[in-house]
Amino acid sequence: MTIATNRNVLAEAFGATDGTGLRVKQVALVVLGIVALAVAAKIKIPMWPVLITMGTFAVLTIGAAYGPRLGLATILGYMIVGALGFDVFAGSSAEAYGLTYMMGGTGGYLVGYVLATLALGVLARRGWDRTAPKMAGAMLLGNALIYVPGLIWLGVLYGWDKPILQWGLTPFLIGDALKLALAALLLPAAWKLVDRARG
């Protein structure tokens, strides 16, 4: 059975579809996506056992909404802005920023952001963003792609004798489950609105 890989993603469902208009739209979406990622990274919601930030939610939803190529351009643009020293990451600050911050404990998760963005874009291109169950599965995979390099990097930096899972995984699972559920509902709902507008 062949899986269709030529479906439109959400960003392609509106606006210009070719020529200069398309290029302008794409540049605008990349800039908007970088801003959204930076803002989401700084949002902190009280939650047990740790605060929830919305960075991973933004990464995964942008990946799904933009598709693999535009999503990759956006996440790489975000990384470049961060590398230049701008305070765009969840834990960055005036004292901790740029490449030094990126090579610290968060470095593996940032690599995971790139992998997850690509994966969500590919799955959205195959239609996984059209239904809540498939979108939930895509989000689950995306979260795994963020955590695996993140945890590996923590182990390399601090040693495997340290409580790596307690530092970098288990405190965040409840919050990630809530964000997964939100995204699983949001993207299919957006598609329903698009279909009604076309209808």
C-alpha cells in the first residue's frame, strides 16, 4: 500500500501558491514562525512537578503546519537567531545565551527540535494532521525525537552515573501529554475550518 506524500500542509491552504507572492508568503511565515517559537519558549505555565513551557508545542505544531521544507527553514532560522546571542530559548537570559548556552545541557534538545520539525512536516504531508488520533501519534513521535538526543547529550555532558531521566525526562511527561492532546485537537480543527471556508 502506497502512502500519499503530496498532500498540502496547512500553510499551503491559503494565500499565494506560486511566483513572487508565494515567496513573500514563505518569508513572512518563516519570520512569524521564528517569533512564535521565541515567544512560546518564554511562556511558563504553573504545573506539577515543573513549570510547562510552550516551546515544544510551538516546534511540533509549526512543523506540522509548515511542512518539512518550510518548517526546517523556520527552525534553523530560530537556531541562528539564538546562536547570534538573542534571548529566544526557554532557559536563555542576558547572562546565558548564544552558542555557549546552546552547547550546554539544552543542546541535545535543540538538535531534537530540528529532527522533530522535519518528522512532523513529513507526517503532515502524508495527512497525519487531519485527524486527532494520527496527530497524537505524530506528536508522540516528535516528542521522542526531542528527548532522545536531549537525554544522550545530558549523559555525555554530565556522565551516565547521574540521574539523567530524572533531570531531563520524567518531570516533563505530564506537561508534554497535555500539550500533545492540545495539538492533536488544534491541527485537525484548523483543517475543518479551512474545509468549511472552501466549501
